[in-house]
Amino acid sequence: MTEAPPVAVDEDIEAFMEFLSVEKNVSPRTLANYERALLAFKRGMTAFPGWGECVADDFRGYLFRCMKKPMARATIRLEFAALRSFYKFLVLRRGVARNPLLDVLLPKLEKKLPVVLTLKQMEELLELPFKIEQPKQAAAWTAARDAAVMEVFYSTGVRLHELAGMDVAHFDFYNETIRVLGKGGKERLCPLGSHAMAALERYRGEAKVTLGPLFLSKLRKRITVRAVADIIQKYLARSEIPINVSPHKLRHSFATHLLDNGADLRSVQALLGHASLSTTQIYTHVSTERMKTVYDRAHPRA
């Protein structure tokens, strides 16, 4: 059997990965996504001329091929964000004369409002771990852990990987806060509500968690990001919520419920760990749509 030829090392990409990792402290996930995007463009060309010889039409052709696939515009823009960042690096550090992506226009994002749960739906979901029967092979503390995972997730609005990465040492019982390690190694403090505090204390007591990772798998190892998503998805599937909701929608619900109840946008931005206020502003549109719905339903001359 003939072995496949080895993939040639791309020194420009390797230098860029090292730059992002060492100088920019980019997360491993972002590194992997950027490398995948760069290699996808390179492999998509019939004859790759070299990064310094690529022209705007090469990227326009790649954009056209991406748009023919079932790819969301947001995904396409992320692919090109990696390429643009790469070319900035090539111009500054690798002697490439010009960034050809400056001449490539990208499609605008579709304006989609995030799907959020109502407060009643959220309460129903959070009560499920102790209402449904757990698998026979599950540890005795599984229900308490699942309840704590969802309560902390909704109480803080953290990302899935942020929750999976929490340690017991990050939890401040006296100040009722938890330290969250976000994107790019940035830290933020998130307050914990009384329900989340109670759920955490019950879980830690039943599972005897005193040091190391806060949330454990049945093998008493740190829980994975996939496992966190599976826990939330399991209860979403067992609920009576009529819409198709992903675990990430709990983060959307957190932000929207805060704004609905009078929180200011800057505070919500800080709690979510958004670098830009514009990223948080989409939730104001959700709240406005809810306000219109209530108005149309309640006002006698709406």
C-alpha cells in the first residue's frame, strides 16, 4: 500500500501561529480555527502561487465558492477575518508587499435576533435535574452537578468553555462571585445569584469537591466543554420548551433578562466579557421587540 505524500510545511503559517500564540496570547481554539481557515483557502486553489503572489481575484473566487456552500455569512466572515489578520502579519513581518484582501468586499451579516427563553421557560429548565430520573449508572451527585452547571451558566452568562475551565479556587463564597477566565486570557469577576450559590454548595457537598476543577465528570476529572453542552442539551430535550434551543441560548437569555429588568448595557457587556459594546447591542434589539409585543397585546388601541 502506497503511503500518502507528507503535507508540506508552510513556514508562513507556522510563523503566524507562533506570533498569535506567543505575542498575542490567542487561545488554542482560535489558533486552530485560524490555521484551518488558512489551509482551507490554500487547498482550495488549483495551483497555489505562494502567499505573496495571491491577488484579490483569488480571494473573490474563494468567497464565491464559500457562498455556494451551505455556510452562514458569519462563518464566511470569520474565515476571511483569519485571512486578513494573516496578511497583516505577512506585510509587517514577512516582506509581502501588499494585502490583497483590502480590495475584497465581504457579504453583510444577516440581521437575526438571538432566540431567548422566557423567564418561565428558564425556571422550568432549571428545575428539571431533580424532577427526572437519572441513569442507573450515574453517580449519586449527578443531579446536583447538573443543577449547579445550569444555575451557574444562567447566573453568570459565561461561555461553555469558560464554565468547563472553572476551578474551586475561582469561587469566592464570602463575596458570592466567581472568577472567569475568558478569551485571550482576560479575567473578569461575575456575581452569583442566591440560587446559583445554593446549587453550588449542594453539589460541592454531595460530590465532595474541595480542590481542583469545580465541575467534575463521572470519572472525577475536569468536565469537558462537550459534556457541559450535553448536560444542558439533555434537559432542553426533556423540557416542554417548544422552540429548538442550543445551550448557547442560555447566554442570550441571561443578557436579555438583565436588560429587560433594567440593567445598563455597559454592565451586561462586562458580565458577558465582550470586548466591543456593539457585540452586546444586539440584545437591546431583542428587548425592544419584546416591548413591542407586550405593547401590541396590552394597549387597547395598538
